[in-house]
Amino acid sequence: MSEMKSATRIGVDVGGTFTDVVLEHDSALTTAKVLTTPSAPDDAVLAGIDDVLARSGVAPGAVGLLIHGTTLATNAIIERKGALTALVTTEGFRDVLDIGYESRYDQYDIMIEKPHALVPRERRLVVPERVDVHGRVLKPLDEAAAARTAGVLAQLGVESVGIGFLHSYANPAHERQAREIITAALPEVTITLSSEVCPEVREYERFCTTAANAYVQPLMASYLGRLRTRLEARGLAGPVLLMTSGGGLASLDTAIRFPIRLVESGPAGGAILAARVAAEMGLDRVISFDMGGTTAKICLINDFAPQTAREFEVDREARFTKGSGIPLRIPVIEMVEIGAGGGSIARVDAMGRIAVGPDSAGADPGPAAYGRGGTAPTITDADIALGRIDPRRFAGGKIALDVEAARRAITTDVATPLGLDARMAAFGVTEMVDETMSNAARVHTVEQGKAAAEHAVIAFGGAAPLHAGRLADKLGVDVIVVPTEAGVGSAVGFLRAPVAYEVVRSHNMRLRDFDPETANAIVEEMHAEALAVVRSGAPEARLEEVRGAYMRYVGQGHEIFVTFPERALGPDDARVVQQAFDAEYARLYRRTIPEAEVEVLTWALTLSTAADRPVPVKDVTPRPAPVPLDHLPVPDLETGEEHDVPLYWRPDLEPGVRLEGPAIVAEDETSTFVTRRFSARVAANRYLVVERRQGS
């Protein structure tokens, strides 16, 4: 994205509790953190934009680009607040959304709750038609039946329709015919085709993705259209790009067509920031720790790149259990997300234990200390009760904190039921959430065949720097990096993301029958689709392309991704593709299967703007710490002692400054708590590097 680097740009991240806005102008950043307005998210967006424009002195017309990420699509699915949606499918396949994988994610739970389909059975309609796996028409679409289906949809009063026919990835003609018939009868209804949103094999995942896209499309189209109108009215007429869950940027029109690709857009921005910070600091194994007001996200960054996946589950019935949610077949940055943010609510459960989350006080009413009507104790209230947050400087002094209200909430709901004093109860709340996050990180790294202690932690988000020290303690991690503008890290990450788009096409081909003409035709079609999307957001930028396919041994149930040369394939390239598959399979599983037949299941192509490479930071001469801005009484519940902990203002800390823990480093959007087992230094790029003391 180096071609767009000189332009004045704004990044906006709408979270469940806070909306973060970052303006980049002449390489300087102006940031704002405002409470999200759930009923009309664009209100908070515009309030934050007005704030950074006023403080930076930048005129609205000077903004060349706005990059936006939002949890709106995710929240609509989780809270079931999307459109009244129907699904039209092939006769005989009405119940695919209920049948799923024909398995139970917990075979011993007799009270198991399976994922609830977004489209109930009474709004799933069927039409006679049939295409085989190779795209050959076995039964033409019954157009009269499709017209009758349109009449039923009108009677149901649906706002959005998903169309998913069997094997439409191989031949989308019937889906397109059905769209024409339904659109003619219901021109106001939005329609999603499975052959466009997810042209891949495996009908359950494809139908789920289609239904989810249709479910959130009217809501997202309304919100994004309204936001564009209001931005233009303020004089911000530059293009608007949306962060996708895969870590790329897409045009507004693409986001309106495929809003399901935005489900993890905010966390994806954070992972991009973490990857860049890792490259600057020379850390090749990193745990990205993003803790905001509603959730905490953990992602592994290896060799300066976040891990990616082709599938993501949303709205899980069981918090950490794979298979308990709705599978979405979209490109995503792979991460663990748990309901453990600053606004997560604490309580004493039926067994007399402290439990935290996943429900959150959000922005309205928010934590008890916000004084907006909230009475339930939250993690933020616990941090305030423990003295780790300076109430006078929270959010740059824009949000007044009621310390007594925080203590009352902790006392009423946690301390009194357990017979504890308020501070010990608050410590219990923070310990529970820190243990939950460390366990999630531990499990995630083990699942990837890695050890958490061998990683560094990069902490950002409004709450992460406060909890990173204890998280690192529990994981055995020795180094924590808190980048500048950490409190609005995801929004900063948006400004570092490439304009990118991934296209996939399922077309089965065995290597022994390798057909280069068919392969090249598929790749050319994918390239044209990706190019149109990327050029709409970056008309002149230099582009990078990755071509490949998801491949497997014949008979296997899952595939691995194998890259191909960026050129037209010829008859002799079956050998090249085989060698690439063997190398990747051996890298992942330490062996190959001699003489076993290999096949391509799905072809993939990603086109993106060329990313600039960060410059590694250099060492800097150490210098002593300045005089603290203040001292805060902070109890150490492990030792039973209370310390007057020095408080430093981060903008006052010059590169080379070293601090001994315990210490608090405050800034406008967050605070870093350096525990007694760690010390901190300011790197040349002003990142805060927190390191374990020798022997601690």
C-alpha cells in the first residue's frame, strides 16, 4: 500500500463498547476513542471523525481514504437481529442446514444444543432442478415452480433471499435463472447466490455462508449506505474501503454484496498491526493479544505473518468447542476470540465461584464506573478498584470515572457473597479473566504444535496492556511489546492493510488427468474477478498475486493449500504441481504417501496491493526514568502489601528510558501495568518493551 501512504487517511474500528478512530496525516497520527452507539453505529463513527479532524486541523476534503472495520455483521448473527431471510434450494435438500455434519460436537452431552440455523425450516423452500458434480444439467430448472416460490416469498414478507443449489459451484446457471425470476416478482428483496458468495464444494458450509450473507446484507447495506451519505454531507468524499476478515481491504460496493466477509474485520486489523510490530522488533514467534471492551482475541504470528484459515465458526453454543457454531466458508485470519473484555460482567455462580463473561455491559450502560446506569461489576470496575487505572486520565479525561460506584458493584455482586473485602474480590475477578485468556492462548498454541512460552506477546486494545503482564506470567512469556497508539491498535492496523481480495473456485481435477487449458481458464476468470475488486479500491497501486489450490490425496477428507507459479500452466506442470504438493505435505506432516494419487479440489487466487516492508528498529542509548507524574496506591494481593506505584505519562517517555516494575504507564486510550516481575524500556520507535527480570 506504499502508493497510498502519503494520502491523509482515516481508520475506523467499531467495537461492541468503543469506536476507535485514527487519522494519519503527514506520518503523524491523531486518535480518538468514543463510546459506541449501538442503535446507530454511524453516530459514534462521525463523532470520532469530527474529533480527530478538529484536533488535527485537517479539512474534511483533504481526507483521501477512509478504512472501516465493524462488528455489526457478527453482532447481528449472534443477537439474531438480521433480516427476515429465506433460503431457496434444490428439491430434496431443504434440511441441509439442520442435518449439518450428522455429528455431535459433544457426544456425551445428553442436553446438547446444536447450532440454530439462521433460516428456520418454514422459510426454506425447494425448486426442482439438478446439476451434477461436473456441472452437467441433469434436470432443468422448473421455472414455473420458481415463479410459484417467488409468490410464497412475497406472502412470507421476506427481506432477503439466499439461493443455494446443489453443485452450483460447477455450474451457476440455475441459480442465476432463479434470481432473475425472483427479482422480477420481488425487486426490493436482496438476493445472495451461493455460487457467488462461496463457489465451493460441501453444501452445508456453502448453504450456511449463503444464508448468513443474506441474513446480514440488508442491515449492512443500510448502514454502509447511510454512512457514505453522512460522510459525503460532511465533505469526506474520498473512497471508503472495508476491512475484511481475511486481512485485506475491499470496496464499499463489494462489502455491500458480500458483508459476510466482514465478520472478523476488527480483529483482523489488530492481527495486521501485530504482524507489522513483530517485523519491526525482529520477533518471529508472537502471540497477538487484543483485549477491548467486549472480547479478547488471541492470534499466532509466525515469521511476521498471521495464521490464516478458510473457515470460521460464529455463534458457538459451546464457547471453545469446534462444531458448535455456524460454519462460514470465508477467508479469515485464524484466532481465538473469547468474551473477556473490559466490559465483561463478573458474578458468583451457583457453585460459589467467580465467573466472568461472556456477556458484556458494552457501551450502554457500560461498566458501573462509567455512571451511565450500569450496576453489574465488570473487569474495568475491578481494574479501577485495584488502582490500576487513573480515574482522572481515563480516555484522555473525556470519560469521568466513579471509583466508588465500581467498588460498590464489586462489593455487592462478588465480595459480599464470598465474604471477601472489595479489593480481594476485584483481584479474584482479574485473576479469573487472566486465567481464562491464558488458558485460551495455551490451548491455541498447543493445537498448532507450539509452546506459548517460546513466544513474545504483543498487547493492544483498550484493556490488553493492563492484563498482559499477568497473562505473560501465566504463560511463562518473557517479552511483551505495547506499540504506540495501542488503545486503538485495530484501527491503526487498518491503515497498514493491503487492498486485497481472494477468489476460490471448486473444480475437481486429478493430477494424472491434469488439464492445463481448464486450469488456466479457471485462474484467468478468478484473476479478472479479483482485479475488478482490488482496482476499485487501489486504481494505480502495484499488485502482488498468489495462485494455488487446495489439494489432497484421493480419499482424504481435508485439503492443504499449495502455491503455483504465477504464469500460464502447461502440460509438463503436473509434475511441478506434484512436487509442490509433496513439499508442503512433508512440511506439515513430516512424510508423504508414495504412489498415492493426488487431486485438486478447489482453486484459489489472491490479488493484493504490494505492502511496504517495515524497517527493523535499532538499539538506543539507555536513559533514566523521568520524575513520575503521580503515584497510585495499588495493592499486591500476592504479597498482601500495598505499594505507591509510580504513574508515568507515556508521551513524556523518550526512547531509551527504563522503568522498574511495579509501574503504570498511562496514555489517552489505555494504560500499561508493569508488574513487579518485569521492567520496561522505550524502544527507538517509542514502543514499550516489557521484559521479565532475571530470576523472576
